[in-house]
Amino acid sequence: MNLKLTLILAFAITFASCSKDKKIERKLPKGDGIWNITSAAYVFTEQDVNDVNISQAISSGTKSNIGSFTFGKDGIGSFSFTIDSFTREGSFTWMVVEEEVSIVYTYINLADIFSGTGDYDQVVGAFSGIWEKNSWTLNGGDVEQHFDGTGNMDVTQTVLAGTFELSN
């Protein structure tokens, strides 16, 4: 009898978790799907290496109303945010697993490599957080790598780590 009760409880918990995930998947893109970034606490680290010197800079702070994430019904979305002169925009993939929303975005520019200039840009980012009804927090960040292959050997890497408060 205890085994039967345990199996029923396990099934009920699994079903409840799946149904919560589906509910979140329906709620995020509801209306226009726009979730504004009302507050952002961040840390930037930038490293620059060129044929003359090596430098590193670290900055941090908090900003308000820096942009938004827009969730589409198909697990695809778009985003745009600016912190001081640092801007990110593009599309992302999103999913919900065990009530946690995960966002992943990538960008790569290989066109200049094939055109002969040798430039290369790549951005990889990931954020995640537990969704709540009208506001929630995303934690994560991204890394941008830039290689200027035009002869002056300039390599830059920028890392963003942040906590974004969202509301719609």
C-alpha cells in the first residue's frame, strides 16, 4: 500500500511541475510579451590586448530602465538593453524547466574574416530566473570577444555579469 501511495504522490508532483512550466510558457508572451528591465545591477570586466599594451578595466553599478526582453510564443524572443555606452540587442531562445526560465543568445560575425579584413566578433549570453506573476529577477551575463585582424593585432574581451529586475 505504501508503494502505491508513493507512486501516486510522485506522479502528482511531476504533473504539477509540468503544468506550472506550461502555465509560465503561456504567461511570458501574453499580450505583447514585453518585460521591461526596471533595474540592473552589473559588473563589467574589459580586457584589451594590442601590439602596444595590455589593459584591464572593471566597472560596476546599478541602472534603471535599461531596456527589455520580448518573449514570443515559439520559444524565441528579442532583447535590447543599454548600460552607459554598452549596448546589447538581438534574438534569444528561451525555455522553462522546473519553473525556471532560461534565456540563451549567441551572435557571431564571420563575414569580415571571409571578406579579407580578418575581423571577428562573438557574443554568448545566458540568463535565468524563477518567474513570478508580474515581476521577476534574471541572473546571468555574457561574454563578447573581438579580434581585429587588420594588422594591428587588437583583441578585446568584455564580460558582463548582472542581475536584472523585470516587470510587464
